[in-house]
Amino acid sequence: MHKYTIEIFYSEEDEGYIAVVPELPGCSAFGETEEEALKEVKVAIELWIEAAKKEGREIPKPKGKELLKAVMEVKGEV
């Protein structure tokens, strides 16, 4: 299992939830519920990595806590 940061938000335009993986450009998924979006984006992560391997692209390492710390510093909370 990969430990990438996942952001989930509600989209009025799409009338559902969008899940994105900031560390994997273009990796996102849709769901009618937050849970469904999360489930779908986990599949999208696997497919993104599989495609990157086949194409010989570099696969970013999960940043996890470093990414969270950077976000908190921008917000002035650290």
C-alpha cells in the first residue's frame, strides 16, 4: 500500500466528491460519497504507478509528513 497524501473535497459542479493525489500529477477520482472517492482514488494510484513504470517515468516517493509540515508552515500554524 502506498502512503500518498489524498485530498478530498466536494464539487458543486460535479455534485460529488473529488479525490486528488497532489504528489502524482493528474491522479484523481470521483465518488458520490467521500468513501467512494477514497476507494476510487486508491485504484487510481495503483493505475498511475503501473502506467509510470511501463513508460519509464520516475515515481515520486510519498512525502507524507513533510508535505503536511509545509502546508502548516504556509498557514502559519507551525
